[in-house]
Amino acid sequence: MNDSENRIYALEREIASLPAGSITTKKVGSGVYYYHRVTVNGKRKETYIDAEKAMEMKTQIEKRKALEKELKGLKASLPKPVRKNAPKKNDAEPFHTYVRIGDSLKRYVEQVKRFKKRDCFAKLKNYLYDGTTEKVMILYGLRRTGKTTLIRQVIADMSEADLQKTVFIQIKSSDTLADVNADLKRLESAGYQYVFMDEVTLMQDFIEGAALFSDIFAASGMKIVLSGTDSLGFLFSEDEQLFDRCVLLHTTFIPYREFERVLGIKGIDEYIRYGGTMSLSGVDYNENSSFASAKKTGEYIDSAIAKNIQHSLKCYQNGEHFRSLRELYDRHELTSAINRVIEDMNHRFAVETLTRTFESNDLAISARNLRRDRSRPNDILDRIDIPAVTAHLKEALEILNKEEQRVAIHDAHVSEIREYLKLLDLVMDIDVNHIPYTGQKDSVSVITQPGMRYVQAEELVQSIISDAVFAELDIVERNAVLERIRSEIKGRMMEEIVLLETKLAKPDMQVFKLQFAIGEFDMVVCDPQTLTCKIYEIKHSTEAVAEQYRHLADAQKCAETERQYGTIAGKYVIYRGEPHSENGVEYINVEEYLRNL
């Protein structure tokens, strides 16, 4: 696309995310009440909103009108497109949607030829040529996870003969299924066989009418790939309109090995800071390698996640599937609520990590490591008042937490939002088992885009700097404590990443954390077929220290584990140092471990 076309596309997406209608007021006695007025299917609808929200919405509506005016002017200034290789019948008639074919399509895909391909590229290519009939492929995932690039790469890989039978359609929010149906009929009659439709979920009537693609066009031999960022909308369609008539390909989760191979960025710490999108240096989370862009993370959550969920719910069953979230949606507070749930998950993660860190025996190991550091020896962790630091850390974070509670969210809201976050593959649960068996079922929730979690956790850590206890330390001591805190956050996140990627890579195995009355195994991988298991400690350290495997060497813990899960076939420490063996324990480098999953 040229600059004007890119701006049109960006405007259409932004306009779709802003409220339409107007703000009206009514006077009752001495009071003034605000209402959001909007026309839906020819009927005027008014919803009461409070004064603060009314002012915010009025600003958004005014912004929408300004953008709509700009969009109208841009569209009027565009030259009428010259259609090459269009159907012979009604050749002079323009397409209803934005269609790329022939030379225009070649130019569009040319620049991606040099890009490395994601692992899921092979599945997309197989769909086009494996003889599958009457099914469409759904390519979906959050923004910046490589969907459109995958499509351009597979088109760039085509033979000249296949390219002449290929069309790329860029959907706009103003397009309808009727528009698409008319264009596909023309393209089908002209012999086009491979159809790629980007941002198809922007169509308001997509979810309810998606069967058109499989029942009419795929059934007649067309290969149709539908892509879009409203993942939830695709899942609703797959459950109903496209039930058993689609092949799903999800791009949201990007494992470490892909992050390293495709982007060329190496190291678990870099993955922790930037992982989650296919953007170099994780530009959606952090800017210029800084930690100061939590605002950008919030914008990403708004546009890629919150509006994803809301747009899909609004379009599904005429908006009748909001369940407990209807009130929040009607009050225009659902975006805030979704943000709040994600922030709360990260907040709990930070508080639990720091509390565990400063109250556990692991602090003694860190203190010793700091003392022995060859380049910057430091004894700050021997001198600080651990109970006081722990108390003030928790207080600082909890106070911040309360200040951010702008929306009252009930358990039903949280449950449903978390359900949708899981459907988006943004959140996954890892089991936590117990010895002795307690009967309770525990789990830890892992956010699958580590960069998002890290930048928000870092934002919470920054609040500690202004705490009174830390203000009394000199700058060297403050930095030492903050680096220790960041190291613990990275360590906990590394543990989550290893657990998550192991669980996904070994679907036939049981992967879980195992907690004892005192201590735990960070990861257990159990094979129910052979009745064997492997036990792991996961450490962010680059140094091998005997205390790291003290639980693995505990005879009683090992005996109880074998009684419950089978023979222990291996004991491992996953860390950032070099591989080696020590007292029957294998040390594995974390990047190498993740690379080989």
C-alpha cells in the first residue's frame, strides 16, 4: 500500500475502536444526567453514563468525527484504481472491496522474501496444496504476531502460474459479506483459486455469516485463507458457522526458539524483556530498550486484546453473549475491566515473587553470590533489614494496587474475562501438585507474552524507589537491591517460560510444579506410560552452586515423588551457565533447553 492507503487502513481501524453517536443531557429537578445516544438498525438507543465518563466519551466521539472527516477527504483524493487481470465480465465495474491481483500483488509481497519464516508457515503452505477441500483456513492471533507477513510470504513463494490465480483482499470496517460475496463470485468466474482475506473480522456480519466461505466458495474448489486480529470472533465462528469446516492456525504464542531464529535476538533475558510479538526489540512493549513504556503496553492491551474481545462479543449473536459483562460494556468500562484483570495478574505475580524472595532462604544464596561477584562485590543483602524491606515492598505495591482500582469488578466478571484471555492463548495455567496430597487443585496463571508481563512488573518495581526505606539507602545500595528484585522477577518468569514451553512441547506428558511441606521441585515431567519422571530446578543464575539442587538431592523428597509419580529418570538444573554434571545432577543451559524442545 502507498502512504494514503496505509493511512486509510489505520483510520478505519481507529474509527472502529471509538464510540459513535452523541452525548445528550437531561435535567431532572436540580440534577443534570448524561446519556450516550446511538442509532442501531434505525432505532435510537440511549444509555445513562456518569458525568466523568460522559466527558471522556464526548472527547472520543469528537475524535471519531474528526477522523471520519479525514478519512472521507483521503478517499476522495485517491485516484480510481486500474484493475488488471480482472474478470472479463463487467470489467469496467470496480470491486466492492480492496483487491490486489497481478503486478500489484507481486509488488506487495516482494519485500518479505528476505524475512525468515515462522514455524507455522509450513502448515499454511500445506493447506494450499494438500488436497483439502470444503474447508477454509483461519489464521488468527493478536496484533504484531506475523499474520499478514505469513500470507505475503506464502504468496511470494508461489510459482508464476499459481500467482496469476491468487488474490489478496484487504477488508475494511465498512465492507459487508454482501460486498465480499459479489467480489468472490467475479473472481471465481475469472478462474482465481487462491484467496487471502486480511482483517476479515472487521466486518460486522462476519461471525453470523462466515459459512459463506466454506459452503459456497471452498466447496467449489477455492482455497480461502481468512486472517484477522479478533481471535475470539474466529473462535465463535469455528464453534458455529464454520464448525468442522475450518483449519485453525494460531500465531499469538511465540516460543523462545522462534523468537531467536526469526528475529535473531538471542538470550533468555532479551526474550523476557521483549518476547511476545514479531517486532524487533518488542516495540509494542518497550521503546529504545527502556522500561519507560508501560503506556505503550497499555495501548497494546487496549487495541490488541480488550477491543478484540469487545468487538467479537458485540458481533456474536447480535451482542447477546456478553453475559455478566453486559453492564460493564454498556457503561463503556469493559476495556478498563479487561486491563484491570491483566494488571492484577501481573501485580499478584510481582507481590508473590518479591515476598517469596525476601522471606525465603534463597536470599542467603543471593547475598553470598553478591559478595563473591568478581566485578562488583556487594554485601548490601547482608546489611539491609530484611523484614522491614519485605514489609515496605508489599505496602508500596499494595497501595499502588488500590490506587489503580477504578472499576469495581466482581468474581463473575473476572472469571469470564479470564476465560476469554485463555481462549486468546494469552493466559495458560500450569498445575501445582502437592506432597502430601491435600485434595486441593492449584495452578499458576502464566501470561504467554513475557514482554507484556515484564514491563508491567517493572512499572510496579519502579514504585519502590520512592519508598521511605529505600530513600535512606545510598544510590549504590538502592541499585543493588533493585537489581536483585529485577533478577528475581526474571528468575520467576524464566521458570514460567520453561514450564509453559515444556507443557506445550510435550502434550503426552504431565508437566507441573511439585510442592512439599518445605521446599518444592520447580518442574516435574511425568510419563504416565513408562511410570517415570524427571525433576528440575530452574535458576536464573549463570553460576552453579550446590544449594541450587539441594531439594533434588533430598532423599525423602525423591522417595515421596517416586511413590506418587514413578521412577526418577533424571535430575536437572536449568540455568544460564554452561552445561555440565555435578553429583548426579545434570546442569542444562536454558537457551539450549528451550531451543531443543
